Amino acid sequence: MFDFTRNLKPWLVLKTDLLNYGEFLHYYLRSRGYSWFVRFESIKDVLVDALYKQRGRYTKPFLHVGTIGLAFVMVIFGPMVLNKADDDQRQLVTGPVLSTAQALAPDFYTAQAEEVRQYRGGEIITHVVGEGETASSIATRYGLDSDTILWENNLEVKAKLKPGQELKILPINGVRHKVVRGETIYSIGKKYGLEESQVQAVVDYPFNEFLNDETFELAAGQYLMVPDGVMPEPLKPVIPKANLANKFTPDAGSVSATGKFIWPASGMLTQGYRFYHKAFDIANRGGGPILAADAGTVVASGWDPSGYGNRVIIDHNNGFMTLYGHLSLLQVQPGQRLNRGDVVGQMGNTGRSTGTHLHFEIRSGGSLLNPGDYLR
């Protein structure tokens, strides 16, 4: 007789082995998956902490790398996905082609506009002016004050924008400042109307970088965002009027330099000769006359846009030249000859100046000398 139970026994053993293997595989995958998940969370926490501690410094590179990676995946695998769909099942979406700036910003200020600026990581974008747009409408589009648009693009209040004109759009309201040597966050904040207690906003802005995060040391040439800063009014040159002609110092005729320099003004020496400030600053709240330190010929008298304001330069015809900066009133003209002690102008606060004072330089052979070695 044929024994059916004997033939079924191998199948039962195989079934039992398969069930045991399935249970083992399920347990293994669960345990390994949990281990991988815990490890992923640990790596993610380390990455987030690093980005937070660096105050957003690595946010921009991280976003750039992520964007490039996403674009690479779309270029490689995008066509493969699209080819799997039938043409009659695809939905065609039509609409105007938007510029980068238009794609990043909503048509008017909403809560999303704030999120857009945060996502941009503090970057400055370029807006192409459209037909009929004004500084005010563009500012509203990006959730900014119109002054911020005007200041960043060196535009006057009544300036008319032209279609196709490109404007720089800052991420927040305020002023973007290019640091020059010797500046600090306090001097920069003061320049743009911030009180000392408000300078903290410059430090807290996550995309401002410092050479030292404890001392907030700045590097010449870097850009710094001053949140809610206000651009100071430009100082206009003081041009002597015709009715001041009688105050001009008369020409001295034939003169000869003595080679010895007198103090050009009375007051307090507020800043001496340093490697970054190769001059003397002499301050006097009451102002007062500025005198020629030695006899010579006036080679320049007028407004200097580089920061001296109203300035006078005298050539002493013996290898030396002297410069007198920040004057409120000019009382000499180019080509005029002066004796030592003649009045060249009045102490003032024009140009890149924080108070009434005289900026005095002694030059020779293209070098700036220490006035303390020559003044008597």
C-alpha cells in the first residue's frame, strides 16, 4: 500500500523552515531598521546643532548643495518618469514665464514673503523692473520699505524707474554697508542712526560674519547688514558765496617756506598718527580759523568726495605738502600764495567726519609723515 504521510513529511518540514526563516527575517529587519533610524537621528541632530551654533553661516552652502543635488536627480531621472506616462494623461500647465525674482516673491506682502526671505539665506536678489512699477510697488512686493530699495540702488526719492532696469533687493529693511579699515560695529551703527543699545541687532542678524564672534572684529571690504539702519543725509560742500569775498585771505606775493611748521589750529589733539590714520586730528567745539602751517602755494581748494570734505592742499615748494580737511569754509583759492600763519579756512565737520575738527596731514614724496615730528 502507498504511504501518503511519508511523502508529505518533507513538505511539512520545508513549510516549518520557511515560517521560521520569515520570523527571523522580520525580527532582523525591525532591529536593524531601528538601529539605522537611531543613527540617522543622531547625525541629523549633530548637523542641526552645527548650523545653529554657527548662526546660519553654513545655511547658504547647505541650501546650494541641496539644490544642486535635487537638480541632478531631476535631470537624470526626470525623463524616465515622464516617459512612463501616456501623453493623453499628462496635464499641460500654461502661464507666464517668471524671472528668478518673480518666482521667489509673492505679488504682495504676506506671511509667505517673510518665509521667502528666510529661505534665501540673506541673499540679495535682482529684480527686473516691469512696466508701470515704482520703488514703492516693488518694496510692497517684497515686504520692504521703499527707502531700503532707494538706498541700496543709489536712487533719489523722485527717481523714475525704466522697464528692464535691474534693482538689488535686500532681504530685510535697513542698509548694507561696506566696511572700511578701522570701523567697528558701534561706529557703523552710529553712522546709520542706531543707539549703542541697538547695535545688538547687527550682531544678531544671522548672516553677518565676524573674524571673531566674541570681539565682533570686522574685515575691511566685507559687507555688513544694518537692520533698520537709516542712511544719513549726504553732506553737501560749503561753497563760499560772493558776499564772503571780503573774508578771503589776500595773496601774499612772493613767499618762501621756512621748513618749520606751526600748529594749524587751536584745540585738543583727539587722534594722533597711527598706521591706519596717518595724520593729526585737532578738535575745537567752537571751531576757529585754520592757519597755513608754513608758507607756500595753494594747489587745491574745494570739495573732495573721498572723505576729506572741504579741504585745502598747500605745496611748500621744498618737497613738503600739507593738507587741511573737513573745513566748514574755504578762504583761499588754487594758485594763491600764502605766508606761514595765513588763514586758509574755518574748522568744520564736512566729509567723513563725526564732529567739528581739523584733519591735518604732512606729505613728502608721496608718503604721509608723522606731524608730531615736524610741528613746533
